[in-house]
Amino acid sequence: MRQRLSSEPDRYRGRRRVPTPPRSRYAVVVTSAFIGAGVVAIGAGSNLPNAKDVNPEVLQGLKSAHVANEAIADRSTDDKASRSEDRGVTDKTKVNADESAADVWLLPLDEYTYTSPFGIRWGKLHAGIDLAAPEGIPYKSIHAGKVIQAGYYGGYGYAVTVQNADGTEVIYAHSRRVLVNVGDQVKAGQVIGLVGNTGNSYGTHLHLEVHVGGQPVDPIPFLRDRGVDIKLQVESVYAGMAAAAG
């Protein structure tokens, strides 16, 4: 008969103790669990899609996005080129407008009466033409150029002389007042003085002379060749538009 040890609790009295399995059995169980997990993982992995097997729709989407990006980049380049071309056209147009304004010839007055021609008068050369107009009426430069004389000028009274780019000089005489100074650059159509009766003058008018190569020439045919008719008081429509644009 088995004797009860003093250290054995009373609750185990009359019961049979289950033997403890050996440690080697625990090792086998754990190893089997790891092996099973590996098999499951391999099986699951066999069902995963290959990284190279991408959905064609996805590929098409990526391709479309790439094409769109290239189109945007090309459009940006085209826009920059277009803006550059526009600036070039604008600059060229401005240069052409400036050149056109420099070539314009205009009438010196809006209203006048042609009273005296170029030629011999009273035994002397009348080296210009006379255009009668009320005193104080503004007169304009008939062409672009540089003012080389402005102020009182002997028998011309108060006068303005404008030298054009080709060396031609235009004299505006008998002014009541001059409105420019020596060295000023003037444009065709710019007001440069007021009609008067100063110097050797016998009535309020504008005396206009044109000198080519230092010699006076008849302003009537000279200006007619440049689209301005003094007698008919007509100037080129194009000339007027170019002067307004300049």
C-alpha cells in the first residue's frame, strides 16, 4: 500500500497522476507546426500573381498618362516658342512703324490759302512758297528730323529749320512764336510753331522753304513727289495714318 507523503496535498489523495511526456515529444510538435506553416505559405504564394504579369488596363493607363505628360510638355514648349515669335512680330511691327513714321511727308497746316509760288518776285528769288493763315494758328513739321535753328533769323523773322536724315533742310519762317529748341528731334505732324508776321513779311502767313544740297528748290514738285500736294491741300492717306501711329 502506497504511503502518502507529508508534502502531497490532500486533493490528490486517491487520484492517479498523469505521466509527463518527454521533452523530445515537444520538439517534434513544434517542428511539425513550423513545417505546416511553411507548406501553407508556399501554397498561398503559388496563388499570388507574378510581378511581371501586370493588368493590360493598368499598362494602358500608365501609357496614356505618359503620352499626356509628353503632350503637356510639348504644348508648354510650343507656347514658349509662340510667345517668343509674338514678341518678335511685335518688335518687328514697332520697328516697321517707326521706319514708316520716319518716311512720312505731310502738309504743314490743316487750313491755308496758297498765295505765292517759288520763283522770281520783285526782281529777287522768292526761295519758298507762302501759305496764308490766321495769326497764332499752329503749324507742323512736314517731315521728321532734327531742329538745327530755332528763334529769330533775320529777314525770316522767328523761324525754325529742321534738317532731315538725308540732309534736306526745311525752313518755316515769319512765325509768331517757335515751340521747339535747337537739338530737338521732331516727327512729321508735330507742332513746332505758330503762324505770324515777323521779319520781312507783308501779312500773316507761313513761308516754307526746302533746301537740297544747300540750294533752295521749289517745294511744290518736291512735295508732290512725296505724296503731298500743296495746291490741292492733299496728303497721302497712308502718310496721315503712319504719322498718327508714330
